[in-house]
Amino acid sequence: MGAVDTETLVQDALPLDVETPRTAAAEFARPAAGAPRYTVVGSPVGELLLTADAEGALTGLFMLPDAKYVPEIGADWQRDAGPFGEVERQLEGYFAGELREFALPLAPRGTEFQRSVWRELTRIPYGATTSYGAVAADLGSPTASRAVGAANGRNPISIVVPCHRVVAGNGALTGYAGGLGKKETLLGLERGIAVR
């Protein structure tokens, strides 16, 4: 489940040198105080841990079981699927190839630099890829590609904040906190390659 035929996943299918119009950046709220909420849902890429702040803004989407940086569920966390109905509906649309842009309240936790990188990621259109260096340049710091890569790797809201759309400057697929196979699957989905 969730595998892509990698022999048909041609890296140059979305060349980096083609200008793709950017979308508007998503707005991020500060996470609200109070007990975090969470639930686990199924998807074509496996189970997803969804987290939200006390007001229901999405604070995390982590691919289980292998994702890096998955938060430890604390004693004060509340398992509650209630705040995630719209997240689930939009994820279903995305995986069905019917939704290309998410419209959800987002409140990722991170430094100002990380949040600026994550906002920039939301501007990468569905089906397009860009490089770490290009994201750094778009942020006005063309020499900060490594810092952008580190922030990209710590993105707590995968899929919705599309860190999977960032590749190496030569177009090669490189690290992904959810696992490189899942990055290939998501890019394949956006290119119209069937998810098995």
C-alpha cells in the first residue's frame, strides 16, 4: 500500500528550470495554549498521526511508524478525532487526486526561520518541485540552502505543508523525514502515477 512504480518515476518529469507560478503562502497561527489533541488515521502512505492545538488548528501530520521527529504523546494530550474531520476530508481528496491545495488552520511550532521556510513551502504548487537553494533564494538568503534543508526536514505538518516537493539542486530525491519511499509516492501521486 502506498508504493509507486519507481521505474516510471522519472526525475526530470518536473524539471527544476521551468518556472511554475507560485501560489499564495499559507498563514500560520501561533499554537494555542492548552492540552494538545491527536488522532491516528489511515492513508495510502500508511498511518498518519494528526495533532492539533486546543483550538483545533493543525500542528502536526506525521507519517508512522518511521517518521523522524514524531512528538511523544504526553499524559496531558487528548485523543479526540473531533477536530480532524476537515483534515481527513481534505487528505482523502488529496489522495484521490481531487484536491491540489489545502485550506486548513495551521499552527506549526518552530523558530521564526523554520516557520518562514514552511510558509515558503506552501507556495510550491501541486505537481511541481523546487530545490533547497531556490527556496533559500526566495527567502532572500541564497546561501542558506543547508539551513533551509534542515528546516524542511523538521516540518511538522507533512503533506499539507509540502516539504516533499523540495529536491536537490540536480533534481535528485534526497532525504525525507517520512522516508524516501513516501516522498516518491507523494510526488508520483501528484504526477498522476497510481498509488498502489
